[in-house]
Amino acid sequence: MEKQGSRALLAAVIGMGILLFIGSLALVGVLVHRMMHPVATPATSVAGAVTVPPVIAGADVSGDLVMDEAPGTHVQAVTARPDGLLAVVLAGGGPDRVVVWDPSGRRIVARLVLGQP
């Protein structure tokens, strides 16, 4: 009876060893494949999406966009949209908010307040 339990345990250990070996081979295969075939990540350049409009006589040429935000506000994330607008997530200084900014027009297109603190 003890011999039968030992055989089952030996079979389980050998089976797990084979599974570990196959898993290790699969992992090495995936690593080698990824090293041989790297995927180029698309580089999104925020600076490339920002265009400066031509200067009009009498217009403010400083180019600064001043937003009236509470002290302690910081930019949490910036996402460039395909249409050239930037979605800017602002946090701190009150409830979190998302501001959609048109850099070429130097204006805020939309403002979304996410919730009250």
C-alpha cells in the first residue's frame, strides 16, 4: 500500500517537473522572439502637435496662456488628441478637472470638473 502512494507521488513530481521544463522553454522562446522582433512604440510628441499661429498686429505676442487656477494646482497628465487639441488633467487646489486646450488658438475649449472634494 505504501508503494502505491509512493508511485503516485513520484508520478506527480515527474509531471510537475515536465510542466516546469515546458514553461521555462516557452518563456525563453517568448523572450528570444521579442528580442529578435522588437515592436516600435509610436512616439507621440506633444511639441509636434503645438503650432503657433501667425502674429497679428496689436495682438499679445507673449504666447503665454494664463489660467486662473487655485494655488497648489498641478498638471497630472497631458494627452494629445488627433485634432491638435490637448486634454490636460489638473489636480490639487480643489476638485480634479480636465481642461481641453487649443494651442493653435491659444484658448481653453472646454472644462470638466470631475467632482467636489
